Amino acid sequence: MCSSDLAIGAHAFAASADDALKQRLDDVISRIDAAPKDVSSTFAKRFNDKVPEKQLREIFVDLHSKTGSCQPLATSSGQSPATATATASFILKCERGYVLINLSVEETEPRLIDGFFIRGIFE
């Protein structure tokens, strides 16, 4: 395998990770806009083990009550140096302010969310 093969493989991994992060962001936004009955299905098992579904639903309901519906405004993606997990920071433009969140997804398909951190809500 030559270095150009490695570069192509790394680029394909990054593109796949970016696609997964965008898909999972859409999942998060849909849960903010209208918390579905099943809020935990897009999250990895180890995340769900730490954050029960009831608590996760309360987080989304609370976000919606504070901000209203949201749309992505800006993205900064990368890779966690400690775990090689695909991560991204997002700014969401909402009806009543902005939300800053960090997401990370698993390395393997179906690339469920294994990290979700609300960095701030600005109303």
C-alpha cells in the first residue's frame, strides 16, 4: 500500500464520518423540534446506558421550550485525538436564539451518537 492509498482511505473515512455527523445532526434537530416517542434510537448503547431515555426526552423538550425550532447555521468537524472518534461542533439557529452543541459518532456503522454535549444556549 502506498501513501496515496492511505490518503484516499483517510479521505473516504473523513467523508463518511462527515456524512454520519450531518445525518445525526438532522436526527438531533428533529428531536428538538418535536420530541418523538423514541428519542434514544439514534444514540449508541453506551450513551443510553449513561443517559436514560426519560432524561434525554426531558433535555429535548427543555431545549424546544427555550429555543423553538432549529436549523444548522455553522459546523466545525474533526476527529478526537484521544479516541479517533468523528466529532463536530454545531451552531444551531433557532426561533428564539442559538444553541451550540458537540456531537460524536461511533467509528462503525450505523455510526450512532456516542457523545452529545450542549455547550450553550443563547436566547
